[in-house]
Amino acid sequence: MLCVLLSVASAAEPSGEMGRCAADPTGADPAPADAGCGCAAMRRDALLPPPSPLPSPQQSAGATAPPPQMVWIPAGEFVMGHDNRSASPSTFLADGEGPSRRVRLPGFWMSATEVSTAQWAAFAAATGFQTDSERFGWSFVFEGQLTPEADAAATQAVQAAPWWVAVNGANWRRPEGPGSDALEGRADHPVVHVSWTDAVAYCRWIGARLPTEAEWEFAARGKQVGGAKRTVFPWGSQLVPGGVHRANVWQGAFPAANSAADGYKFTAPVHAFGPQNEHGLYNMIGNVWEWVSDYWSTRHSRSTTHNPQGPASGTERTKKGGSYMCHKSYCYRYRTVARSQNTEDTGTGNLGFRCARSHEPTPSTESKD
């Protein structure tokens, strides 16, 4: 397996300056404190032909796997972001977690769960849509998940995060590359290796869209009963309240050992752990990162805004929630206020999405809380 110094990889034949190879996951040195999982640095530097036109919105009630149920998030006002640099000193400025600012939002619908592999499979079968990872012919896989066949198909690792490996043939159906199949035993897990563009296509197909970052954070904080700010987790300030795991994050020393004390070594089913707050939303933090619609920026105004849509332009898109690869010792981004980014065509094994919809008549698949 080749290893590259740069985090930028090309399309069909990733290549780059030589660096040290990824360490054996059973004997690797722990990641440096607050280094992050490295997924924000990954991108593809080759251009693909324009994708096929996005599928037209349509009712998918007859699909093999109906889309996720949506829950109603009532209109409200909240303080987005935070001013507590000590909460995560390495990410507060770098990720633009602050400053805090008041945001007003109209009511909207939010998918109760992340989109599952089965739901994506129904979309792909109905439309023939190909993901960016399928069109590139490869995607980024966590080294600890490589099958023997995938290891043989691997082309390079990212030196800044050697646990990420570019694997030929990795995509939503084969999340670890050759020798894996997400529809065998993991159909109810979140679909991964989907780019921002891919996520937009699915949401459009079900007559929805990606949530804005403001909508995502507002929904994740729950009903904020008694004025609780919920800036840490959707349910409160303790990760494992009363010894009960509420989210799928890394348990142990990353990247060498994951004890899976929460029940899952990698992804978990989209309904795992039960709702994380009063809205009935599952896995808002942990499990997989989730794309939102906003362009990425680390600069924010303190002025009160109404239904912000993010910057008008940019080179990357925002993602929220953290993933099963996050641990407080190196990547404390599984908080409601935490955030990160990737280019629109990026696909990784810990990146998925959920959909949202502006207020409109209630479909039969939706419910108000």
C-alpha cells in the first residue's frame, strides 16, 4: 500500500509524495490529543464529469425501504454556538464554534434518524443514481475496518491521519471495499461514503432538503426545558448519565483500540440508543457525521438572525454531530455546538446525513411531538 504526505488524493489512481505508511491498528501509537480523526482534511483533487441531473421529487411510499419518519420541530429562538473556549480549546477558534449569537427559526420537519443503507438502496434502485464514490471508483476507509481484500485494494494513506486509507471499490454498498456488503447485516445502519451532492439528491427525491446548520443545532438541543442550553449533548452534560450509553463514540485509545463499551465498534443501527432528546431524534451526535446545507465558514456575526442559511459561497460544506471515531482525548466534536467540514465530493466511512423539510401539510409518514 502506498502512503502519501498530502491529504489530497486524485480520482481513479490516487497518488502523491511518499510518506510513512499507516500503522498497524493493533499497535499504533495513540493519536495526539485533540488532533481530530483527520476526516476534515480529506478531499479528492480530480474532476469528474458533471453528474446526472438530480432525481425529481417523488413519493417513495412504495419503495422497498420508505424514507425516515420526520418529526416536527416547533418554531423558536435559541443561542447558537458558544463562548466557552475551555470546553474544547483546540477547536473553538479553528472550527468557528463561537461566538454565541441569537437565532430565530420557523418550524420545520427533521428526519428522526439518519438515512439508512436500506433506504439509500431503495433510492439507488429506483433512480439508478451513482454516488461520487462510485464514480470516482474509490473512497476513504478507516484502516481498522479493512477487509483482507480491501487491504490488497488500498492505494494510499493520509500521512496526517494514517488511519484513513484510500480504497479502490469502496462505496455505500461496499463500505470497507471489496469483501464487504452493507446490505448483509447492516441494512439498518446509516449509509456512508455519500458526498454532500449525493445527500442533496436523496433528500430531493423524497421531497425534502438537507437541514441548515442552525436547524440541526436547534433540533439537537431539544426543547431546552427550564432554560437548559444543551451545548454539550442533546440530553444534558454527561456523556454516560447513570452509566447508560446514549451515543456511539470511540471507547478506548484511538486508533489502536476500541472496547466497544457502548455496544458498537463501528457504525450502529439508526435507531440505536433510543431518542437522544424530547424531539424523538436518534443519533444526532455520534455514529456518523451528518452533512448540513451550509457552506463552511469560521466567522460569524453576533447579530440576531432569522433562519440563517450560511455563507452565500465557499469551497467546503459543513457537517455536524461527530462519529463513532470521536473521543474526547483527541476529537471532542461530538457536541451539539461542535462542527467540521469537507469538500462537497468527499466520501468517508463515517459520514452520512439526514433530511429536513420546511413547514407544509403533514404527510402520513410524519408526526408532531
